[in-house]
Amino acid sequence: MKHVPIIPASEITPREIYQGRREFIKVAGLGAIAGAAMLSGMSFDAAAAQSPRRKIGKFVKTPYGSDEKLTPYEDITTYNNFYEFGTNKSDPSQYAGSLVTRPWTVNIEGEVKRPKSIAIDDIFKLAPLEERIYRMRCVEGWSMVIPWVGFPLADLIKWAEPTGNAKYIEFITLDNQQMMPGQRSGVLDWPYNEGLRLDEAMHPLTILAVGLYGEVLPNQNGAPLRLVVPWKYGFKGIKSIVKIRFTEKMPVSSWMKAGPSEYGFYSNVNPNVDHPRWSQATERRIGEGLFARRRKTLMFNGYAEQVGQMYAGMDLKKYF
Ligand code: MTE
């Protein structure tokens, strides 16, 4: 078994301490980018990624929402997990500038009537874009509330025309060491892959995201296309997808290979099933400050009413 790289929640640098360090770097004025960033009001990390912020022309608001306070844009885009750019939370925003997202093609293969390739800009035409405000819960014990812009994965699945044998979908990230230098390390089995059961993939809450806060997805958040499944731990939300494969057998994800006893196929948020190395009962909401009380984690991340039925009768300790 490989070394398991996700570190216990208790050992993760709290956002505010890490933020403090960055403030220090900014104040110390280290480097031209930091200086320019200070002048423009941007953070050091956001400036370093050098991806201009672009508004998405048209999207609709939907009933899917949350009355919770949104996590600030700055936190969502500088506190990331994207191991293709390093394992520190600040690595993706600093280094994901090397990812080129145009041209970008997504290949659809496996149990489909005909394999297909689709250019990213044509994917945008498959369905109207919608804003979905979702609570996101990372397996490490922190959470955010993110206003995604995307469309139901179900729309792409219908367009892909899976055969009757398709029971699962596997998603695969770009495999390119030049654009994703973290793939030179052996921290995970590259390219990053993930999977869903077909009914989970077809569920109306499951989306493919192309943006957040009304703007095109920053590279560090998985541009140009990433999966968002709000009732599952964040690592199921695979970024920068280039391949979608329909299969008869359950796919084995990068995380399942890295730590089979720690990361299961389902990975539904469940406060009653602890990670073998830490409790999943509570979470820290990013942006609330160091001394805020931890929140109670909700079954299926609070989406039990919508998704619980898909797991009726299943032993969720066994199928974690
Ligand atoms: N996708 C790829 N390709 N590589 C990754 O390392 N990290 C996952 C997931 N998708 C990851 C990925 C993990 S562990 C989490 S918590 C979320 O992305 C984080 O998404 P965010 O940085 O947009 O909050």
C-alpha cells in the first residue's frame, strides 16, 4: 500500500494561521509579484497563478441554494487540494498557471453506443448553465459554501448515450507532467481518477462545474471542467477532466489505490462513520476564524432528504 498523503485534520495548518503567514510574506514585500499583487489588491497566490478573472456571460439562478453564508472567493481559490500542483494548500493557486485549458477535449468512451470527443466550448452548449450554491465537505474536516456555475451531469450522460451495460462512470484528469508538474511525484497513481454509480451520476444534485462566483473556474479549482457531488467528500470532485468512461464494473479510484482502508468508493459524508485516523463528527467552516466553534457534520452533508433513498438498505460502514 502506498503512503497515504492526506494528513489528519488535527495537523492541518488552520486557514487563519496560514493566511497570517501569507500576510507576513506580503508585508515583507518579497518579490516583484508580491509587490504588484499588493498594489492591485490581489493576493500573492492569486497573482502568481496569473489567470485573469473572467465573468460567465449567461447562467440562471436555481432553487438549489443554501441560506448559509458563502465562503469568500479568496478562500475558495487559495485554499485548495490539487495534488498535480503540490500537496500544500497554497500550491495550486501558486502553480496552476502552467495548466493550459484551451484547446481542451473530453473523450467519452466505454459502454456507450458510439465513443465521442467533445471540445470544451461545445460542452457549454449541452445544457443551460446554472448557479448552484452547495455546502462542500472535505474528508480532512473542513467545509466551505461555494456558488458553483455548471450544469447537471445527467445532461451530458443523456447526450453520451450509454448502453444498457453501463453501471458506473469513471472520470479521468489530464495526464501531462509539463502542465501538471506534481505528477512527477509518486504521491498518487496518476492520472487522478474517480467514479460514481450511474444513479449517483444521474442525480439532479450532481453537476459538472465550469465556474464559481459567476466567473470562469480558476485553474486551481479544476478548470475547465470538474465534478461536484455535494453529498460526498470533496475528493470525489475530480478536477480538469479529459475522459469520461462508462463501465460495467466499479472503477478503482486513485484514492482507493492509495489507501483502501481509508478511502472507499462511496465516500458519502457520514458523521457516524469515522475515518480510521480521525473523527468525522464535526467540521471547521473555512473563513469563520480560528476560534469559531466546529460545526456538527450532517448526514450526506445535509442532502439526506434528496439522496438518502439511493443508499436505502446499504450498510454504510461496509460501503464507506
Ligand atoms: N482532482 C484532481 N485531479 N486532483 C486532486 O488532487 N483533489 C480533490 C478534489 N479533486 C484533487 C481533485 C480533493 S482532496 C478535494 S478536497 C477537492 O478537489 C478540492 O477542491 P477545491 O480545491 O476546489 O476546494
